[in-house]
Amino acid sequence: MKLIFATSNQNKIIEVQSLLPKSIKLLSLLDINYTNEIEETGITLEENAQIKSDAIYSSTLLNCFAEDSGLFVHQLNGEPGVHSARYAAINSTSQENTSKLLIQLKNTTNREAYFKTVFSLCINGASTLFSGIIEGTITKESQGNGGFGYDSVFIPRGYTSTFAHMTRAQKQAISHRSLALHKMIHYLGLL
Ligand code: ITT
């Protein structure tokens, strides 16, 4: 089965590709020469994931899925949440976003947060959603060079190091994205 992954985030493609069974051939937006910007106008991850998969399905009529994810910090009433990619500014870098987060949480003792991912799978025009969450805490400073996004400031519950200190396999064994993806793979197996 061929599926388009409607993302322009190469890190997401690498993480997802390595978990998919070989029977599913993944095509990226680059592979299909899709260069239009899809505006994420939803107010939830669910809405944004579906906006992205619907946009690709309606312009290609090919089965596809999209994913939206974010970091939700309790002390900040769930921010950056759905705005995680553009927390510091539109087109901000991961480093700018994590720096802003650490400044917002300066002198804060409640550092609980969770990552959430929602996949929207669009098969023959019908969408199904799958989500995954991992709870943890935000560090006081950036730790580790691996991963991407907010990985260097997030320690999953039950662990002592950030996602950025883990190997890809270690992160994938527990991550929000893997949890959601396993649900989607199970569903695809039932089709
Ligand atoms: P799309 O093309 O798929 O939209 P994106 O990078 O814009 O890619 P999102 O809109 O889903 O991605 O924004 C999520 C942001 O949250 C992303 O830019 C990262 O900074 C952060 N994020 C998501 N998953 C993460 C993970 O596993 N580890 C660290 N940060 C993550």
C-alpha cells in the first residue's frame, strides 16, 4: 500500500518511516512535488491534522495521512500546545522556541508537561484520527544534542534524561508519535 505523509518536517518522516511495516510505502510531499503551504488554522491538533490530510487528499485523490503535534505545559495553561512550531515567532527556530519556553518557566516549580501527537489518516476520502500522549517535565536548561524541536528540554516521566539524550530507538519506544502511529498501523492492518 502506498501512503503519502503530508508533512514538510523531515524529522517526522524519519521517525515514522522506521516504524512502518515494509508493506506500506511512504511518499513525502517532496516525492509528489507538492509545494503549496497548508495553513494550520485549527485550534486543536485534531483539527490541524485533518486540515493537512484533507488538503492533500483533495488535491491528489491519493490515500494519505498527516500529523500535528505539540508540547502542552500545565503552568502555561497548555501553551505552546497547538502553537509549538511558531511559539517564539512565525518561522522561529527550535532553539528560539525552547529558549522562550525556559524563560516563561523561570522560577517555576510546576514543570509538568506532555507531548501529544494526532495522526489523521485519509483513506478514499474518509478520515480517522489516532492520538498519543507522553507525560513528563521541562528541564531548567537545554540538555542533549539529539532529536529535534523541544526534545532537549523534555524528560519523560520515569526517566532521568531528556529525549535529546536518547537514541532514536529509545525515544521511539515510548514517544507520543510512536503511540499514535502504532494505533494507526493496527487500524491499517484491519482494512
Ligand atoms: P508539519 O509539516 O508536519 O506541519 P511542523 O514542524 O510544522 O511539521 P507541527 O505543526 O506538528 O510540525 O508542529 C509541532 C512542533 O512541535 C514542531 O515544530 C516541534 O518543534 C515540536 N515537536 C513535535 N513533535 C516533537 C518531538 O517528538 N520532539 C520535540 N519536539 C516536537
